[in-house]
Amino acid sequence: MAVEADILKVSKKMGATPALNRVSAVFEAGIVHGVIGPNGAGKTTLMRLTAGLLTADSGQIKYKNDGKEIYLQQVKNITAYFPQEPSLYPDLSCMEHLEFFRDLYSIEQKEFEKRSGELLLATGMEPFKERAAGKLSGGMYKKLGLMCVLLNRPKLLLLDEPTIGVDPLSRQQLWDLVYKFAGKDMTIIVNTSYMDEAERCARVHVLDKGSVIANGTPKELIEKFKITNFADIFLKHDK
């Protein structure tokens, strides 16, 4: 079952700079959550805290799987974090990357063949599986990175600006993949700077200056801020 993450009054400083200030949010299981905000709002910090890559200065994060609370170490084993710039080996082929992560995750060969086949088909990367990562286009490079983190069937997937720097067609294809894998077995949290992407999420959490200023469905937020264009949320908030 997918993992739920409850953020409870979490604060975090990066050096002397406050990045998050008593942030609370509920990332319900099995749906796609969008996290939006201007640069410096604390989106990446929140993402890394939720993934267990950073430790909060105060507050806590609780995780649930199938309604039962689980510990951080258990969560780390079923969580995948996809950074803005995935670090891949330019000389290794797509298939060699998948084999590397197979060994990293200790996936049995039969399961690996099934899962890698599914991912290559879903991403349209089957014809390019022998191509070196360094020779891939920007969109294909991101797809390879996404395949690597999905190989282990995570229950919580965190995507930090996954479509930044890619062309419109690749953006669409990456989002199609997000929705293909979302569901009862995976919770997905996406940081995005694109308002049209945020509108595609089941729930959206709005960050500004290290605080959550609103959350809800896209429709609820449009009604709350009395706007017609989702991108006007921050203009309305600043007034």
C-alpha cells in the first residue's frame, strides 16, 4: 500500500537561514500531491525532509502504511527521491543503469526482467536501451532517471522539479508517466514551478517564505483565492 506522510509543525534552518517555519501538511496516500511556491519558498527542503535526507530542527514527520504508523528506516526502504538533476553515468547505457540499480536494490533477476520491461515500454525507451546516458536528449535523460528510481516499486515517490529544463513534449510524457504509476500502491509528491502542472495534481500545497499558506484541491484553491488563473495565487496572496 502507498505511504502517507504527515508533516507536523516542522522547522528547518539551512545554515543561519530559516528554510521552513512550523510547516504542517498531510500527504494523503495514493494520490499525486503538488507543492508550489516561488524560489526560496522551502520546497526542496520540505521534499528532502520528507524523504529522510534531512533532519528537522523541530517538529516531526509521521508515516503510515496501510493505516499503521511506520518508522523512518522502514520508510527509506520504500521511498524514492528524484532530484532536479539526476546523477547518471554518461558512459553507461540505459540498460546498464537499470542493471546497476537492480544490484543496488538486490532485485531478483526474474522480477528485474519484468519490471525493467514494463518501465522501458511505459517510457518509450525500449529502442534506446543500449544508448549511453551521455548521448540522450534532456527529456530522455530524465526518463532514464525516473526509471531507475521506479525500479524498486517505491510506495512514496518524491519528484523535485522533474520537468525543469525539458521541452514541452517531454514535459507531457513525464506527467503521463506520473499518472500511470500513481494509485493505491504509490503516493507521489511533486515540486513544480509550472502552474499548469500543479493544476493536474489531486491536492496542492502552497509554500511561501517557508510557510504553508494554503492547501487543497486546485478547484478549492481557485475558489479560496477568488481567481480564474491558477498562476495568480501568489499575486493575490501578496496583496
